[in-house]
Amino acid sequence: MELLQAMINGILIGGVYALIGVGLTLVFGVMDIVNFAQAEFMMLGMYIAFFLFQVAGIDPILSSLIVFGVVFLIGALVQKGLIQRVMNAPMVSQIFLTVGLTMVLVSTTQLLFGATFRSVTTSYQMLALHFGHLQFSVPYLIAFGVSITIYFLLWLFLERTDLGRSMRATAQNRSAAILVGINDKKMYVLALGLGTGLAASAGAVILPYAYVFPTVGHQYALIMFTTVVLGGFGSVPGALLGGIIVGIIQSVSSVYLPTQLQNLVVFIAFIITLVYKPAGLLGR
Amino acid sequence: MKRFSEVNPTKCFGFLFLVVLFLLPVFVFGTKSYYLRIAVLVLMFAGMSNGWNLISGYGNQVSLGHAAFFGLGAYTSTLLLKYIGLSPWLGMIAAGLVSGLSSLLVGIPTFRLRGHYYALATLAFAEVLRVLALYFRHFTGGAVGLTVPYLGDSFWFFQFYGNRTYYLVGLFMLFMTLLITYRIDRGRLGYQLRALKNSHEAAEVVGVDTYRAKLKANFLSALITGMYGTFYAQFQFFIDADTVLGFWTISVKMALMTILGGMGNIWGPLIGAGILVPLDEWTNAVFTGNLAAVSRLIYGGLLIALILWQPRGLLYWIYQSVARVWQRSRGIEKIGGNG
């Protein structure tokens, strides 16, 4: 029973991990760049949602849409102003540009808001639904529901719109996409905007049950990498599967091990994936 | 051995100049001097960044988690000293071996793959070690940290009064590190690494076992970094997980110093450390309390500016500028000669 409960919790938090990770995989798929600042955009989303809640009283679940829009713009600007300049540079430059970005984002929030841990108080924070002995935490359920909805919208965008198709075409073959008249630079701006915006909206969604502080992103880095590597770098459905598996691994391992050692198990899963299935479960 | 008549006098003079230059701080500053302390840190960071340079600069495999090897080294020798009273000199050898062996853990799964996997794995490895060190606090001291037992001014226990001896030890270690990297640079492994940096496929075609070359470079890189972990512990008399296994405190600094000076060049890390360590000390002294994040902001901004402006580092820039000036002066001479 305890195990079943852990699996349910794992699936619920895993849905959010998928949303955190999908931006990373999307950007990699389209641009061939790993954005090491991805988790910091999630942190940014958490802060924006936090202040929208404090100042305007908007629930973080609702504000996730506003957060998406704001961070989408920030991400698009970052792509235009910074990352576009290293698109053809060696990998070392690409990696350290985004690492530098991480430092700037973390230290700026630290200077603006201090290192204090902040959280919001919502009416549904402590609620849980009970089915027999099983318990469904309401903030987890809402976070999962919203994440899956956003994921579905992303899927619709990629599959059913011209813009989404152009993006997938760019991901599949950059030069061929340029040949058929797709503006690749526009696609990169769109990809980074989407990728960072999605992570930020995930940050808003988890706010009812998570603390926000400037270095919160660093804690999610390992989860994010494992999600993406497990699903397959560049695969959007893969990130969903990867996220849910990581959620389950984490949640189930905490039944047998102290909470602090969860990340060790996730790391082992990460290494095992690299050894036995480096392309990921649903990788190209 | 070269016979005396074969020794190039210019080179000999250059070498002597360097020796005098590097010994200067010992005579200029008092042993308790704060500046000498910074000088020791410059030597340490220059040496360990050379370790990073080996795999990431020469081998083009970007590590974002060399703090893992540094921290493992620091903990290995310190725990050996604390629990069985082993001399840190021997502890340093153990530290190098432990770090070197641990490098296989990230190297073996990732070096068969292309792309960003090594960067991701090193970042994750350091983070997991940090969490483990925090968790097993009875053993490692956790977040509180671990104090190196003070046993008096003793060479055998690698503990010295004042900074002068540390400076000389640091100088010797840096000299050895540079010598090793120089030998690797000019040796078989150096050529293999340069080949695979240019093109994996081409290197494989001409018979380079790229997987083994990367594993070797990574092992040596981790070994050097781990030994510096011991030096750090003996110099600071204190280690804690968030510092020695930290992403910002160690991993990023090693990388940034190398990039600033110039990657894939043995002098690059020295230039980078010579600039960044004093800068770091200065910002840490000026921006305290709520403003402590300013120094990281400066670092981040510097990293971005460097990548956009001069990704090949200062050494390359200086070299280029000098070459340009020299060419220009020659050009003018020619014109003058023709007229």
C-alpha cells in the first residue's frame, strides 16, 4: 500500500518534472544546444508567480499563463541578443555562455530579493482526496493536471500548426528546412522562448508546494538532466515518459531510503541510462 | 641530457627570469602577509585549472564538475589524517588515486558518446557527492565542515606556520603540474587529444583510440585536481561540502580561469588565476552581506563577455595583437625600403 501510494505521488510530481524538462529537450532538438540556464528560468517563473500572488493576489496556477508569456519574451530576447551569437561557435562557448547566464540570473535575483526562502499560502495547500487508504494531495493533483494540459497544448502546437511543423522540420534537418524557406533564426527564437517559458510555467505550478529561493534551480538540474536523457535528448514525448519515471524513482526510493539520498538513486538511474540506453527510451 | 654548448642562452635567461619572478613574493611579503596568502591561492588555482585544462581544453570534453575530484581529494587525505594519522603527503597520493579512479565512473559511460553527456554527467556527479557529504555528516562533518587537526609546524604533517612554506610547496606543485602538462602536450596523448578535438572521425581513421585517450586525459586531470584538494585542506585547515564540492566555488572557477587565460595552453590557467584570484578576493572583501552576490554577478558577466568577445582567451588575444603590430611595423619598413 505504501508502495502504491509512493507510485501515485511519483506520477503526480513526475508530470511536473516532464514540464520542467521538456524545454531543455525542445531547445536541444531544434538548436543542438543544451541550455544550462534552463532551471534558472524555472526559478524566474517561481519568483514572478510569487510576486503576482503577493501583490495582485493571483493564484500561481492561473498566473502560470502570465508567467509563460513574460518568460517567453525574456527567453526570446536572450536568444536574439546572446545565444544566436554562439550558434555556430564550438560547444565550449555554447556551454559557458549559458553557464554565465545562470550566474547572472541567480546573482541578480539574490541581489533583488535576498536569499530568503519564500512560499505562498493557498486555500487548497493542505487538502487531500482520500480513496480508501490512498491519498491524493490536491496541490500535486492540480500541478499534475495543469502540467499535462500544457504538455497537450505543446503537442497540439507542434503537430497541428504550421509554425510547429516548421519547428519540427528545423529540428529534423536544419539545412533542408532553410532550403524550403523556413527562417531558422526565427525558429531558434521561438524554441528558446517556448523552452524557457514552459520551464517557468512549471515553476509557477509547483509554487503551492515548493519554496522559492535564488538557487532553487540548481536542485532541479539533476532531475531535469535525468528526465531528458531517460526520455531521449530531443524527444518531446520522451521527456513526458522520462519525467514520470524520474518522479516514480524518486518517490519510491524515499520509501526505503532517507529523503536526502533520493538524488543518489536518480543519479544512478542517469548513469545506467547512459551505459545501456544512451539514446533514451524514445530517442531518435 | 643536453651538453652545455647546446643550451640556448635566450631560453636559459627566460627560465631564470621566471624563477626570480616566481620567488619574488617570498622575499617581498612577510610570511603572515595577506598578499602572500593570495599568491598561494593563485598558485593553487593555476595548478588545478591546468588539471581541468587537460581534459576540457586539450581534449575538448567540457567538465562542469571538477569540484567532485577536488572535494574527493580534500576529504580523502583529511579523513586519512584524522582517523589513522596518515601524513597528508601520502594522503595526497591517495587523494589523487581516489579522484583518478572516480573519474572512470563518469568517463566510462560518457566517452563512448558524443555531445554534451560528459558535461551533464560531471555536473551531476559533483552535485551527488555534495549531497552525500552533507548526508553522512558523522563521517564528513556535513554542512558544519571538517577541521584538519593541527599538529604543529611540521613538514611530515604538511602543516606550516605562516604562508612562506605554503608558497614554496605551491610553487613546486605548480612547477610539477606544468611539467606534466607540458610533457603530455608534446607527447603522444597531446597529439591524440588535438586530433580528436579537431575531428573525432578523422582521429579514429588514423588509428587513435579516442575513447582511451579521453579516459586517460580525464584520469590524469582528476588525479591532479584531487591532489590540489589535499593542498587546499592543509592550507585552509578546514573543508566543508558546500565549498570543496561546490559548483560555483570550484567547478566554474576552474573553468573560468582557464577560459580567461586560454584553453589548451599550459600558460592559460596561470594568467587566468593571476587575474581572477585577486579579483575574487577583492570583490569578496568589498561586497559583503546582502551584496555578496555582486561578485558572482561580475563573474557571470565576465564569462558571457569573454565568450562573446574573445572565447580563445587573453593569451591568444595578446599573441594576435603583438603579431599585428609586428606585421605592421614590418610592412612600414618595406615601404620605406622601396622608397
